[in-house]
Amino acid sequence: NISPISHSLTHSDKHKHRNKMAKSPETEHPNKAFGWAARDKSGLLSPFHFSRRDNGENDVTVKILYCGVCHTDLHTIKNDWGFTYYPVVPGHEIVGIATKVGKNVTTFKEGDRVGVGVITGSCQSCESCDQDLENYCPQMAFTYNAIGSDGTKNYGGYSETIVVDQRFVLRFPEGLPSDSGAPLLCAGITVYSPMKYYGMTEPGKHLGVAGLGGLGHVAVKIGKAFGLKVTVISSSPSKEDEAINRLGADSFLVSSDPRNMKAAIGTMDYIIDTVSAVHALFPLLSLLKVNGKLVTLGLPEKPLELPIFPLVLGRKMVGGSDVGGMKETQEMLDFCAKHNITADIELIKMDEINSAMERLAKSDVRYRFVIDVANSLSPP
Amino acid sequence: KLPSSAYINWDTYCPSIRPGLWLLSLSPQSASRSYSYFTSPMAKSPEEQHPVNVVGWAAEDSSGVLAPINFSRRATGEKDVTFKVLYCGICHTDLHQIKNEWGNTIYPVIPGHEIVGVVTEVGGKVLKFKVGDKVGVGCLVGSCHSCENCANDLENYCPKMILTYNGIYHDGTPTYGGYSNIMVCDESFVISIPENLALDACAPLLCAGITTYSPLRYFGLDKPGMHVGVVGLGGLGHVAVKFAKAFGVKVTVISTSPDKKIEAIDRLGADSFLVSSDPDQMQVAMGTMDGIIDTVSATHPLLPLIGLLKSHGKLVMVGVPEKPLELPVFPLLIGRKLVAGSAIGGIKETQEMIDFAAKHNITADIELIPMDYVNTAMERLMKTDVRYRFVIDIGNTLKH
């Protein structure tokens, strides 16, 4: 049983949830809310009426301006991983304005520009939480498709407003645009955190980025900001021009070209692997130097094949990472503001979301859709 | 689907083992034949290559049957140490190689890379050793001495590293291992054996010892109070337990054989024992280990082992299954865990490991055998019927 949110849906939580489910999504909380939800594994999103809790003393209420469309949203609405609890309102790259703050909230005031990312809850008292690693807390709750601390289901950012405990709200730095900065709340931290943790930031070293999508293009920018030499590894030769001229990568490797791949063997210190489909690790591991590190961030449905010889003979490693803690996410936002790093986005209206999801399934986007929530989401 | 030998891209990892050969296009059998140094009419036979007559036991083909062979070694060069071999450990790699399981064996092959003995001659420029010293040689006898890895005392990761046997030396001749009466080795690859270590029982440390010591150190699994699992209780596994205990680490042995429990705990000092085929035991132990050293070379599932790790835990492979294993990605991400590999260690670290073993009285648990028992020993090793390393009593039983 490897469901990543099984810990946030314990038996007692589900029991509480079932009790609360005697009330409908519209009535379980006192404040009417509106968003778009998927109701089944067709993944089709459509208008959805639900409700949000009152702003508690530790809470911040956010009027949502923009919400990025993460590939996880697509996996979740289609129940690719088998643990979606419908109806699901996705969205965990949220930027908005604080409209209410509870009386215990000191770091934010009304009118502040804030962000909400992948996590909106944790136990706040375990070793992981004490070390600012809320993302590894066993009681960690995701922004959507998880059970919150009050036993009700969390609904995400494809909606007008969201109410979040202050610990999980981020200050959006001056100079970081709300629309193109929104994807950093997932894509940015997902790449930044393992680069710091696994020591992949030494200037002058050589980073390979496998896959040039939402995560990959941000990885290139962050890698360059750390002073690394960056090579994009992709199966699509057509992305080379952009990778080099627009994103600033130093070189481009077509993974399906055996001669190019062979020439690059043993040249990289680090690889960030963002590919979410099942794919071969062996060619990527060959690209690493001795003691090289590969971090895998995509979430394929099936296990990957791991050849052991290259790991052993080269003392190489394959590691995972899952977003980041709140302190580190704030650090990442400030880092990106300082280095002018934003995502390359395509702004869409809420009612274009279904065709955007179809295009995302074919990786037809340069490189993140962002929903213009405030200007396009209105109750019918 | 590529043959499993395709994953062992020797050309990339150890060019000195298969210079110039792109493995993918060859079957193991034809590769070995075409590689056979001795079908070339210009090549000299093993007896004629060098001036010093030596005896050993070799396998001539992939049946892996070992038999006496007369061959030769080079005269002691100015940086060489020559020693009379007293003992040689039998490593599972020896078994893999004599049977050509990795598709890269050059026949005849004389295995053995856990070699200890007494120095009989040193070259004019040798500084660290003198006649009468007790010395050992492990898996390496050469490297380039000029790359970044060599400069960092990581000769075991040098792209031109030369293995003690089944390799090609700087002079172009094949290297022959420790199932022989005399060994000649460059000083910089010779290990000094401290007085208080029993020679026969410390021989296996030269491979099994360093193979487990190095990753415990490198991956930081050596801090007192940590909890480390050891998968597989064989040559590597039993030494891993001893080193980990000496570091002050809590050790759990993970094994498919319940009958190894008593030994693991009473004799080797492990703190607990987990039967990996028992789902209840495995469930209780989930999320309890800082690291795991996996010594198993057969194909086996990684998912349960990854589950045993705490968040930020590390699974280190030191056994080498030929075929790829399934890597479930979700658990790696959710717990920020990693899977890594490690191969022996550099010479400096090997010496450090031997000195550490001497200080903490760590030796291998061995079964000493005469040379002519070696084929039976190999059969038993295949069935893992040994507690926990065979060591050949070369000095007393290898006859001319």
C-alpha cells in the first residue's frame, strides 16, 4: 500500500469524513464557495458549488487571482494513481490577496499578496514539522484531495477563495508577478528543494534536466541561477531552440539519438529527471559521472527499471523528493524574485480548462497553463 | 529486450576490462571467445609471458571447473612488492567470473582478490614495505594515477582501474589473482596487515570488508544510535554487521532464512532479525531504519526495503544483480529516500578499514579449506552453504 495520501486519510479520518458527508459539499461549511471540479475519472471539470469554513483565528482567507495547472492535477482528476476522492477541485499553485486574517495571524494582513502551494496542513508538532519539513510529516495534508484537520475534504485553487492556516501561506515577494510566479509554488519548490538537499548547487558543475515541461523548464532557470552548466535531455528535437535561446540552457541532448547520448556518457554531475511517463533510467545513469546524483521527480504509474551495475560501479544514486517545507518554499520564492525567475506560462480562462488538460496530456504547452481565476471564474 | 549483459556496459565503466568492445552487439560466448588473448598466434601462453614461474588454479571455460595451472609472473619491478601467498578468500565474484556470468571472462582465469601473505622481495623504489612484512592485496592492482578519482584516493572509480584478476595490466598482459603461490603487485595497491589480525580470517576483509565499510562511511550510516539494516547474511552481510556494530549502530539483519537468526544475534551481535518473507514482521519494522546495506545479488524486490527506511533514508546496493530491479518511484518521493550503489573502496580507505578492523578485533567468520577442495567449495557457495566465507589455505596446500 503505497498511496501517498493514505496517511492523511486514516481510518478515523475517513470515519469523520463519512459523518461529515451526511452534509453535502455545499452545506458542510458556513460560507458558500464556487469552483470547478471533476466528478469521475473522465476527468472532465465543470462548475461546482461547495463551501468553505469560517476564517479561524490562525487562518488567512485568500481571494484567488491565479492558479497554475500542474500535471498532478491531471493525474488526480483522471484517478491515474487510484486514490482520488471525487468530486475533486484541483489546484495547488495559488496566488491571491488576503481578505481576512485571524486574530493570531501576525505575518500577514489584509491586502497582502500571498501564495498557497501543495500543502495546507500538518501536525505541527512532530520532528519533521519542527525541522521545517512539513512535507514529510506523517499527518501532512495536501491542498486538495486530502482530509483537513477538521475532518472535511480539502478543495484546491480552481475556485474563488481558499481558507488556509497561516503556517501554510506564503508571502509573495515584491517583483515576482502573480501570474507567472504562481507555478513556482509547486514546480519551483519541487526542483529547488532536492537541488539543495542533495547538494546539486556547486557552481561550475554540470546539471542535466530530463524532460522539458513545467518542472523541467523551471529546473533549467534555477540551475542557471545556481551557476551550473545545464544540458536539457529531451525526446523532442524541436525543443532545442527554445531550450538554448529562451531558457538559457547550455546544450541540448536528444535522448533518442544513441550517438549523441554515447558522446555524453559520464559528463554530468547531477540529473533532475522530471519525466512522468515510465522511461528508461539506464541511459540517464550512464550520463552521470562517478558519484553522480539523479533525482527523480516525475510520478509514473508503474515502477521504473533500475539497473544496479551502473549504481554500484559508479557509486551513483537515485533519490526522490516531494515539494518542500514552508520555510524552504518561502526561501525559494525569494530566490526566484532575486534572480528574476518566473515560469513561462499560457494564461487561460476557467472554461478553457478541459481543452487545456487535453493539451497537457500531449505536453502541448510552453510550459505551464495558469488559470486567470479572478477574471474568468464566475458562478453561473 | 536487451540481454542482461547489455546492462553491464563494461566498455563504459571499466575500459581496461574490455577495451574497445561495444558489448551490445555480442553474445557472452562469442565475446569471450573473440576476446581470448590466447587464440592469437602472436600471443604467448600464460607460462611464457613472464620470467617467474608460478603455480595456481584456473578455470579454462565457463563450466567454471578449476584445475592446477603453471603460469608466470613478472619479475619484481622497482615499485613492486612480491609476496608468498598464504591465504586467499573465495568471493562470490570469483564464482560469477569463472562461469562467465557477466560475459567478460578471459580464459584461463585465475581468480582470487582477498589475498594475504608475507613479503619475499621489494623493488628498489619501494618505501612502505620490507621483506617479512604481512601484506594483502584486494580487488585492484592498478589505476591511471592521474584522473580526478585517483587524485581523491578513489582508484576504485578510475575509468582505467585494473582488477586483480581478469583484467589487463599496464604491460598488456592479463592479470591473475590469488589462487596462486606468489603475487607481484605495485606498492601503491598493497595493504599492510597489522600484527594482531589473524591472517586467514582477515583475508576476506580485503573485498567483503571494504565493500561494506566504504558505504557505511560515505553515506553517513556510521553514527552511534542510528539504525541500519543488512540484507543478506553471507560473506558481505556478516562483515557489514560487525562493522556497523563497531560504529555503535543498531543493526537489524534482514534475511529470507529464519534459521540464521540465532547466529545473527548471538554470534555476530546483530540487535534484531527480520524475516523478509514474513509480511507481519516487515510491516511492524516499516519506517524504522536510517539506512540499509543490501548485499543480495539475486533479483529481489526493492519496495519492501524502501518501506523499511525512515524518511530521508538510504538504501545502498553492494550486491550486483545482473538484471535491473523494479524501482517504485512513489515511496522514494514521499519519503525523500534514495537508492545508491557502492563498489569496494580506494586503497587509502582499504588500509583505514584494515586498521579499524585490527583495532576492533573484526575478522571474517571463515571455513579454511585445502586448495583441492575449491570446486566443492564453489558448489556449496552457489547454494550459500558456508558460514560465511571460504578461505583457501594456499601456503599449506597449493602444491607445485
